[in-house]
Amino acid sequence: MTAHRDGRPRSVTAFVAGAFGLAVTLLMIFGWLQTPRIPWASWQMVSCYLFVALLLVGELRPLVVARSDGDTDRVTVSTTFAVTLVVIGPVCLAMAAQVASVAIDDLWRRRQPFRAAFNVGQYALTVAAARLIYSLASGHPFLQPVSDFGPRDLLPSLLAGTTYLVVNNGAVAVIVALDSGLRVLSLLREDLRIQGITSAILIGLAPVAAVVANFFLPMVPLLVLPLVGVQHNAWIAARRQHDALHDGLTGLPNRELFRRRAERALAMCRGSGKRLAVMLVDLDHFKEVNDTLGHHVGDELLREVAQRVIGALPEGVTLARLGGDEFAILLPGVDDLETMTSLAQQITTYLTEPAIADGVRIAVQASIGIAAYPDHGVTIDELLQRADIALYQAKENRGDVQVYRPEIDQHTVTRLNLLADLHSATKSGEFQLVYQPQVDASDGSVVAVEALLRWHHPSRGVISPDEFIPLAENTGAISAISRQVMEMALTDLALLHSTQHDLSMSVNVSPRLLSDLALATWLRSLLAATSIPPSLLTIEVTESTIASDPTRAMQVLQDLREAGVRVAIDDFGTGYSSMSQLGQLQPDEIKVDKSFVMQMSTDETSAAIVRSTIDLGHGLGVWVVAEGVENRETYTALADLGCDRLQGYHIARPMPLPALLIWLASWRQPTQASRKAGRRVPA
């Protein structure tokens, strides 16, 4: 299909130009032939003048009719008066009045000249067609200036009104079909289905108006009363549909309306061969906003986000709220995947500026998943599903934009299956703890254990935390899992103490749990219930955990320190904590990341990082723990550098509590020689 330089198909331009030219030509011919014969001062023409005035007013007061796709159509009450003019007055006057009313309305609403030209041509030809059918059915000459309306003219007037409706809507259907590739009959059927009842009432009033005009002209204004009733009922119906298809909080289309518009857009794309994109937008960390500041702040934030995204979208794009903090974008007629990605990046940029909700400054970040027709699916269900898969991938990096790729599909399906199992795993006892010992580097004595979580899946066996912890964090299940882990760990620590093993224990904490201001109070109660001194529990946090919400994290960690619990920074050196932040945190331990420890014997940079971290820790007055000690050489080197505690496979692998008890019983007390050498090997 060839297109005009403004992007409009040439067939559309030709149709509008032809309709406008034909309408102007016919109006000039009819006016030239009829004008000398019209009795301008007769009583019958007074009726026509009145209907011209009502037509002009009625065009500016349209009825709003709800469509099935959630949009609305405008049906003007001027239809009644236009058809009345067709059956009792000169056709040139009816055409001129209709053209004038449409032109005034277009000017008032500041419509584009191209659309205004179409409206003028469409309505002028509609009036001419209605007059032709009336003339053929009633026997009144086509160019008769005025006609007396009698009982035999009732059926012809209804035929004229029906013609008015069909030709008017048919012209619109043709122009839409030429522009979109949809079928004319399908479009016309849909329009007639939507407007049928309302239009039938307006057409049925036309012969009533003609009779009233012949009987007693001053009664004609009373016809406005039933029209007002029709208008009011149409407004109520449109309002109800709007409420049913829009989100009450943001005013955006809801899931149902999004689906309807998407189905219609897909049909248009199939006809035109164009692409269509579906984007799913999900706010990161929105649950924390609701939990911390209250749902009223979360609601205000959602409204702010909706307005920002609308501001980033081009005209003709649908933004819908699917529920919660998830939004959907329907982007029809897109050229390529790069355009979709560029728009998504623009949206994320618009959202990065902190929002003010209820006087609170809140950082906003969103992840976006994209799927396109026909590249990734041919139905709206397929597109939504695959956009959701891309969104899931994007949320792993937070604030990312991902386009669906087949290679991530199977991986995501597996993870979704895990998600279903994850919710029941906490209740069915599938989570278990294993413990890895830590030894004092100076004499090799066992001083602590680190609790590590394992998922014993009934069909997949042991699942690595690297696989299920991110899944749990993204879905919110991590909070319940973290609390269960803490309860299990302290129960086992109490058992260790009852067997005369005076050890401390460290437990990792997720960012979600670290944002819980009630954590310290809950942990205090749990320590009291298990009779564990708070100083024997160490909470391990990573630099990235703190960075996700530093203000709240610092507050929670301060509350934990005040409760007597120790704090350790895990994987130190892999994050971006500043020295000032480290000073504010005031940890009790620093754990050197194992990636540096394992390479320190072969990589001088790693060795320098380990030395610097040990010196930094001692300068701050905190213990330094090295992870990843896998051989005697590394063990000895760390002990010589003054590292306080060591942990790794060279000492012991993580093991369940029963195995730990056996291992502790077999662990030999270090010899004096090994104390001086600063090393200890397992028995």
C-alpha cells in the first residue's frame, strides 16, 4: 500500500478528495437549480429555518455512545433535524445546513483540515443520498423546494433516515478500512451494532418533527425533551462502561480494556503487515513503599508513575494498569525492535527522577519486558506471556529492559515451576541448614559456624541458593524463608551449646528482611526463647544489601547492634561501599570475598586486596574473616598476614548438624607447633 509523505495511505487521500469534491460540486449544482424556486418567505420555510437552527445546536451537543472496545462514538442529535429537513425542505438547504454545522463543530474542536474536509464531504453526500431515497420512495421530486408531509410519507421518511445512517457510517467504515486494512462490512456492522438503537430513536423522531411542524410550529422545541432523555441515558451507559473498563486509582484502562484494544490493534496489524509491541512495566521495590509508608503513599506513587509514563509515550499508544504495580503498554504500528527498546529506555529514564508522594521523596525504578507481533507471538495471550517472561528476566538486574528471546523461555518456565514449589517448601520442611566451621587463624580452634541454606526439592534434589534465592527475593517469599532460617539456626545453636560446643553462629540476611524495622524486636524475642546470648549471633549482610536502601538498612543494623547482635559485612570488596558508609555501619567483622582469597597465591592484585582489607579491618578495630581457604598454602599465608578467622574447604565443607557434631568431636586440638606456625589442618 503506497503512502502519502505524511504517512497517510494514498487511497485514503484520494477517497477524501473525491468525496469532498463531489459534495461541493453537487451542493453548487443543487443550489444553482433550486435557489430561484425556493419560497424563502413562506410559512413552510419558517419551519425549515427552525430545523436549521436546531441542527446547528444539535451538532454541537453530541451523544456519547459506548463502544465494545472501550472507546466512545459521538452521535449527534442533529440527525433528527437533518432528516426532517430532507423530507420537508429543499435539498440544497439541508446540505448547506449540514455542512455548516459540521464545519463549525470541526472549527470549534480544532480538528485537522484533512479530517474536516472528510466530514464535510461525508455529511453532504449523506444528505443527498437520503433525499434521493426519499424522493424515489415517496414520489416527491428530488429538487422540489418544499414538501407537505402526509401519512403516506411516513415509510419513505424512515427509509431516508436509514439511508442517512448507513451512508454516513459506511463512509467512515471505508476510510478506516483503507487506512487499517480491515474489512468494510465488519466495521460497518460494528458501528451499526453500537449506534443502532440510539440512531433508530433519532431517525424515528424525524417524521414526528415533520408532523408537528405542519400541525403547530411552536410545539417543535418540545421535541428537544425526548432528545435530552436519550442524551442522558446514553451518558449514563457510557459512564458505566468507562468505570467498568478503567482503573479507579489512576484512571488508566484496565486489563479488560487493554485486551480489547490489543485484539483490535492485532487485527489491524494483520491487515497492514505492521508490527505491534506489548510492554510490561513493573516497579522495583514497590512492596517496601507500601509496607513502610502505607498504601496511601503507594497509591499516590502509582498515580505519579502513570502520569510520567503517559508523558513519555507518543500519541496513539495505550497505557493500562493491570493491577498492583504492573502496567502494560500497547504500541501499534511500530517499525522495528530497536524503536520499542528505545521507547522503553526513555520510559525508565523518565521514572528515575525521585517522586514526591505525600511529602516523601521516593526513588522510582522500573523493569520492562517487551514482546512483539509477529516476532514473538500472534495472539495477545502469547504476547503477554512472553512479555512477562522478558520482564522476569529484566527484574533480575532491576531497572533493566529486556526483549523476549526464545533462549530465556525454557529457563523461565523452569523457574516458574520452582516458584510454585517455593511457596510450599517452607511448610513441607524442604529447607535445611548446613554449617561451615570457622577457625581461629592463630591456633586453629573452632570458634564459629556459618549457617547456609539448602533446598532439598522432592524431585530435583538439592537446589543451589544461587538459583532459588533470587527467585524468592523477586517474589517476596524471601521474608518468610529468612525468618524460618533464623529460627532453625538458633534452635541448632542452642543444641550445640547443650552438647558443650561453645560456638557463635553467623546467618545471612536478605535485603528485604533488612528493610523490616521490626526485625530487631522479633530477633530479641527469638534469642530469648532459645536462651542464646545475642553476642553469639552474627548477622551477615553484603555491600549490595545495604546499598539497596541504605537509610533503612543502617537503622535496622543499628537496632540489631543495640540488641547485642554482631554485624558482619560479607563478600567485602565486591561492592561499592564508601569509607564514610563503612564508618557509619561500624561492623564487628569484615569477610574477605572468596574470589580474592582463592586467587591470592597466583594473582598479585588479589593478594594486595586481601592484605589491604586485613589492614583496613584491624585499623577499624574489627575482626577479619577470610572465606575460600582451600589449601594449606593459603591458610598459612592468611595466618601470617594476621587474618583473624578462616573458613573454607581446606578446613571443612558445609555439613548438616549431625555431621557437624561428629566433625567437632574428631577435630584435634591444635599442637603448639601449629599455633606458632599459624596453621591448622583437619584431622
